[in-house]
Amino acid sequence: MLDNFELVGEWDSDATGNKVGLRRIDMESVMRHFTTFDGPVLHIGSKAADLDTTSRWRRVFAGKQVIGIDIEEGDNVDHVFDITQNISSLRKKTGIKQYSTIVAYHLLEHVKNPFEVASNIEKLLKPGGRLIVSVPWVQAFHAYPDDYWRISFSGLRQLFSKLDFEFEFYADGHEGYGYQLLYNGVPEHSPRMCDLEGRLFQLRFEMGEMPEQKMIKKLDVNKIQMSMPMCQYMACSAVAVKR
């Protein structure tokens, strides 16, 4: 079970008493929740790189079978495989037809056809199996080997139409916290809620003196800072279950 929530704020959304809110989740709590997921585990895009030098997913799933695949050899890669290709060759390499858990972090923005990749992931996931996925919503260009897409929560649901989404959260610049939008106390990342994003979150860009921008004066000044590294970052993250 997820725990360690902190209600950041709650506001009246209309005259009928409906409320919108925002809560923060400690990502250590999220990772503890992931440890309860079953194996075998497939980690797509597993090569240790700038975004993950620690092989954290193998630690999260310690004691379970973890298969790491990537388009090139390197640390944390068990099999070189391009997830855009026919998955029958991957099944032959691993001897595993389907997985209980699939991890696709920092992956979909780097593939030319995310629908093709999503279809392969759905095929590789067992019924009742879980996908852990995270995609950038705000991030600087980063080529691994190229950078094509930014994807919203609505976009994730379009990609993975055969999955039911268990929970969603925005990840912050250091992936130390997740943020969930609430409607009457229940997490919801629908278009009506995600429209609040610009009023709740602030991404700090250190760019020196800027020309006056009148539109900024119209926005509320009390926002939650999510990111102030050199590469500003805000991700849409989710866990989804195959029907």
C-alpha cells in the first residue's frame, strides 16, 4: 500500500462544494510499494546512464528475476534488443513469454513510434501484470539516441488502451517526491484536473533578466516549486494493470 502522503493544499473548485487539491508522496514510499510487485520483471531501456547510474530497479526487485534490455550493450543490460522489433526474438533470447512487471522509465520519448512500442509492451505483459511507466512532460532535449515526444496522462491512456491505470503522479525534478491531483479527496488526472497544472506548479528557469511578460502577472504567485536543476524536469508517471 502507498503511504506517507502530505496534503499540500485544497481549494473550492465551484459553488457546489466540490474541492480540488494536491498531495505530495515520498518516492521512497512509492518504491516500497513497487517491491510488492511480482516477477519476472522486464526493464526496457536498462543501460546504466546519466538518468540511472545505480541499477535501482534491480535493488527494488531484489530476489526476483529481472531481465534488462537495451538497444546497446552496457552495465545492467542482459540482452541487446530493440523493443520496436518483433518480440518473438526477445522471447527466444529470454525464454520468457510474458512478464508480471514491466518497467519503462525514460523510454517512450526516445522511440519513433510509441504506439508500436506500447503494443509490444502490452503483448509482453501478463493479464493482471503491471506496467511502471514514466515519461517527461517538461524536460530539455536529451538524445538517447534521439528525443521525439512529451506525453501527458491522457496520452499514456491512448498509448496503453488495454491497461487500466491504477495510480498516476507527477514526478519532481529530483524524483524525490510525487504529486497527485485530487478531486474531492480522490486522486484524478483527467483533463479537467490536469488543466490546473499551470496554476499549481512552478518550474524555475534561471535565465537572468527577462523581458516583461504581462501574461505572467495574471497568474497566481503561490505555486509549488517542482524543479530548479539545469535541466528542468516534470514527468507524468503511472502504474497500469493489464485487463
